[in-house]
Amino acid sequence: MPLDGLFTYAVPQPMESTVSTGMRVLVPFGKSKTYIAIIARLHQQKPEGYVVKDILQQIDTSPILLPQQLDLWQWIADYYMSPIGEVYKAALPAGLKAEDGYRPRTETYIRLTANYRQEASLHVALNILKRAPKQLEAFIGYLSLSRWDTIEGDTCRESVMEITREELMNSTGATLPTLNQLVKRGFLETYEVEVGRLNHGGEPHPELIKTLNTAQQDAYNQILMSFMKKNVTLLHGVTSSGKTEIFIHLIQREIEQHRQVLYLLPEIALTVQMMQRLQRVFGHRLGIYHSKYSDAERVEIWQKQLSDNPYDIILGARSAVFLPFKNLGLVIVDEEHETSYKQQDPMPRYHARSAAIMLAQKGARVLLGTATPCMETYHNAKTGKYGLVELKERYQGIELPEIQVVDIQDLHHRKMMNGPFSPLLLSRVREALDRGEQAILFQNRRGWAPMIECKQCGWVPRCEHCDVSLTLHRSMNQLTCHYCGFTYRIPTECPACGCKDLQGRGYGTEKIEDQIRDIFPDARISRMDLDTTRTRNAYERIISDFSAGRTNLLIGTQMISKGLDFDKVSVVGILNADTMLNYPDFRAYEHAFMMMAQVSGRAGRKGKRGLVILQTKNPQLPVIQQVVRNDFQSLYLDMVAERQLFHYPPYYRLIYVFLKHKNDDVVNTASYELGARLRQWFGGRVLGPDKPAVAKVKTLCIRKMVLKLENGIDMPKVRQYLTLAQQQLLQDKRYSSLQIYYDVDPL
Ligand code: ADP
Ligand code: ZN
Ligand code: ZN
């Protein structure tokens, strides 16, 4: 349960010699319920104010949590002002929390029945299905996903891909009844596969580790030197400088010294590529851990890490910091600047980089790696809190891509834009494809259009539950709220004026894909965004298709900006830099720079300089020029000057205080009352309350306050005051269902 604080239970006599901290036990709680609890501490102090009950039953015979993990939980709970029960929820795989343990889960796969696995019989099937268009569409969808449609003759059937039913439904939009019909009519059949088989990566091959060049070897030595003095070191190396190769050498060194390594990546998509790269060298020493893995798999990895034969290396996303490590030597935080390291919703709103640094305090070192450090990290490195090692050249001296800025405002005026594409962009992409190279188009918006609008009166459909306009998704033929996930039918006419002309405004990746198909009918196009990567297989498929050249034009959101390493990409198009630049946040320029520098880094890897076409209405902005010159120093100086002046990190700490309630008046008065209380203690450090940009989400109205706290302020005291003010406010009956929560070090 998401409870705040710990409770005391009595250890019955027979258990006295068998229980210890980190073990799970069953305890009574409330009137008649029993829950799983974890022993945090064994002590002799009788608590005041309640009757101590007995532990009912001991679940584990050895701890499932190591002492340093409990310490980390407590640190996260305190620092991020989140009940420790929420940390527990986030940290433990469900199988370790469930009262009845975990069962292996199976996934439903789908394939052709034996009758239709020949080319001739397939044609028969397609003919029969002509009269059932939906079934035909789903059937063709299956053939193309599984690559049956690319197989010639009746040989080489092994290359058919296994497809889960869920994946088929997600990518074709087919419904379950449609698929069931196809199964009933004998065209397709389903089969179950148990998920939860750990991957067995084969023998390690340390001889495959690449020899470092001089610059890399230098950096490697400097890192080791830095580790002697500092717990945390930043490796700031331009894209493609070979940071990963250096990491591999450092990992091998830890293994030789019998220590474990945690390798964190910000995005699950990235673990796929990195897994292949690490597995070649480290084989079965490598374990993978992230939230797209089934719970059964996660429990298995957890247990293995507690065993005498744990993985030496864990590669994972954010949640991997919660795994048990008996002998951690090194944590690598790759792409350390990425905001997805911070959990936004639900609680605990923790930053995995900070959590990793805390975890490592008991004797491990932390290496942060990136081409574009976040301002706080770089500041820490520049001021000597962290070590700093730089790598300024790409491997083999390949130049960073050339960036050409295109003023789309001007082209619009001259009516020279083709939708969202400038003539320059289209001609460069065409040339690249003609030469057999690949291109990437980056648009940081998914869906068809960010909104639809009545051409006559300007009416825009909005979510009933949130204060935002709805995004049009054409493939699913619906409007979707990106805040609560609610979907709506597309209206046929405007409810305000009756006009039938409703049009999409702006461009999402779906529409980009559609238009680019018209312009380049021969291109093999794929799209990577949240909608096309709902399953683990889908990620792998899109990335491996593009890596292998089965597709040659990739359209995507920020997902594609993150460290993916493709060989044949010669052109990258940034379709619209302005949505990032105009974002109302003090980090907008920092984030825009990083995003653009990172996507640009995908251009021109093996042997050839790449080209980036950067489309914007604001070519004169300094940040655009900084991107063009890849001038991180100048961005840093601009940003820190501004932050110092306006009291932002790294000079000040921020805490956002959020209040939520279904009634706008209630949340309004409550927020003013809380604001007044906080001002008594914090004075001018409190800003607000204000309505945030999206002031209602999932039917709850929101107010936000900002606390700007100077470095060196007594943080435990601050948290104590905040908690006290919250408790006092919540005593008021009017506020019984008011929610208050905090975002510490918000991004
Ligand atoms: P980064 O992590 O800095 O973006 P990578 O480690 O991915 O850079 O290196 C970019 C490319 O150059 C990769 O394909 C990598 O295998 C290759 N590479 C880097 N260093 C070496 C090396 N010392 N020997 C051989 N190949 C290397
Ligand atoms: Zn209208
Ligand atoms: Zn909504």
C-alpha cells in the first residue's frame, strides 16, 4: 500500500532466529486484512499510540532486499517527498509483491494454418477473403508483418517472423473478433508461448573487444585517474566518438576484478541495439531489465541477482537501479542528459541518475556519458564536484554533420513549401535514396494532426476530462487525448456552427508518413513513435529493419534521437524546430539544443560526412546557430548566465508543489491558503499558485506553486515545513479529497 512511514510488528518466538531485514512477511493491517510487508529494521523499541500485532507468517528464508536497497528506497522517499510505499510499488516486480506469488505468463502468437503455408493455397485464401474486407485487411497485415509476402516460392520459410496477436492488432488496427473469425475459418491459428525464459547469451568473447585508438585510450586512462579522486565522472564526447567502446573496456576491467556493472539507458528502444553490442562481447554475463519485460522475467532476474551466480552486467532502463547488486563496482549512465531518466507519473518522481549516484555511494563509481550534458551535470563537472573527461573527435576523424538551416517562414510566404517539406529537404532526401543511402525525418509530434479545427468558426474539439485539444489519429480513425488516453469519434460537423469542413491543423508523424509516401512512392518507409512501438517486438522490428536496410526512410519522434547507431544514414531532416523552442519552460532551449544535436548525430556515421536540414521559422535565434556550430560551450554560458539571473538550477533548487481536486474553486482556495502558509516560512522563495499550461487532467483541476531554494539551504528542514503545511491544510474538512504532491528537481 502506498503508505508513508514504517510500522512496528512483534516477531513471534518461533520466528525470532529466522527473520532478518529485507525478508517479506505477512502482517495483519486494519480491521481484517493481511498484507505483505518487508522487514526494514529489527529493534526493541515499543511504539507509542497503537497496539503491536504479531507477524503472521514468514514468506522468505533469505532476504529479497539488500540493506543498500532499503537505504536507497528511504533516500528516494525522503528526497523526492514520496511515501515509501510508493517507492516499494515502483521498485519491486509485481510477482514479489503478490500474495500468491507469480505464475508464468504466456503470450498469444498467431500464424498461418498448415493448409495455407504454400504460395498457391495462399492465393486461394486471398481470393476467398475478398468478400470480407476487414478480414482480408488483417490477413494481409499478418502476411506483411511476418514477411510472408517477401518470400519467393516455397523455400526459406524459416525467415518468417513470429508475430504476437497483440502486435498484429496494434499495427493493423484489426479487432479481436476479426482475428477470431480468421481463426474460426481456418486461415490463421493461435499458439501460446511462455514468456519468462531468460535469454542465454552464449559464451563471452573478450577477444572481440575493439582496441581503443589514442584519443580513446587517453580518455580511458583519465577516467580511471578521475575515479581515484571522484565518485562521479562525466565523459563528454561528441556523437560517434566511441564512448561505448570505452564503456566496454571499463566493464571488462570490472569483470576481471569480480565486480558488477549497472549500465543504464534512458529508453527501452535503445536497450535493443546496445544489448546486441554488449552480448557479442559479454555473452551470458549480461542481463537485461526493464518494464517491457514480463513480470515473470523480472522476478527471475531479481532472484538471479540475489543468487551466487548473478549477472555481472545489467543493462536496463530507469527501474534497473532497483535491482539487488551484491558487489557493484561501476554504474554507467549513458545519454545522461535524457529527461526520460526522471519518472514523471506516478510517484515516486525520482531521477535515475541521482538514484544511481546514491546507490553507488557504497563503494562503486559512476560514469555519466553524453555528447550533450545537461546543464546541472556540466556545471558540477566544471566546478570540480564531478570529474570531467572530454573526447572531441569522432572515431576515425569523420566530421560532424553539416547543418543547413532552412527558413520555412520565408518559404511559406513565397508559397514554396510542399506541406511541411522544404524543396531543399525533399531534393536531398531524394538524392540520398537514389544513392542507396538512408534518411531520417524527425517530427516531435505523434498522431495525424495535433488538433482539428472548424474552417468556418475555429472550433477545436477538446477532451472532456482534460484541458487540452485532441489529437487526430487517422489510422485508428479517432481523436485521442494524449493526457488521459481517452478516445473520441471524429465529428462529422462542427457542433458550434454546423459547418462540415473540419480540418487537421499541424503535422504529426502519421501525416508526415502519409505525405512522404505520396512524394516518394518507392521508398521503404517506417515510422517509430509511441503508437507504432506498443510492444517489445515492434521496437526491435523497426530498428532491425532500418539497420539491415529493409527500410530506407525512417520517420519518428524524439524516440529516434536517442543514441541509435545506423550506418547508412546520410540525411536527417528536422521538420520543425519551433515546437521545441516555443515550449514554455526555462529548459526549452537546452532541450531543443540537445534534441537537435542528438538527431543530427544520427547522420553520417561510416566514412562519410552527413547532412542535416534544419527547418525553422526562427533561424536568427542564438540557439539555432549553436546547433549549427555544435557549440555546446556557448550554449552553456548563455544558459547559466540566464539561470543565475532568474534563480534557476544549477544555482537554485526547484520544488514544484501541485494541488489537485475535481472542483476548481476548491483547488483554488486551497492553493491560496497553502501559498500563504508557505510564505510565512519561505517568503519570496514561493511563486504562485498558478494554473499550469494544462490546468485539468483526468477530470482533476490543478494548481501549481514553485519553490526556488538557494543552494545550501537546509533541505530536511524545507521538507519538514512542507509536510507540516500540508498536514495543517488537510485538516480542513473541505479539503478531504484534495491531493498534494511534489516534483523535486523537476525537468
Ligand atoms: P558513441 O557511443 O560515442 O556515439 P560509438 O562507441 O557508438 O560512439 O562509436 C561509433 C562507431 O565507431 C561504432 O560503430 C563503433 O563500433 C565504432 N568504433 C568506435 N571506436 C572504435 C574502435 N576503437 N575500434 C573500432 N571501431 C570503433
Ligand atoms: Zn464551426
Ligand atoms: Zn483527456
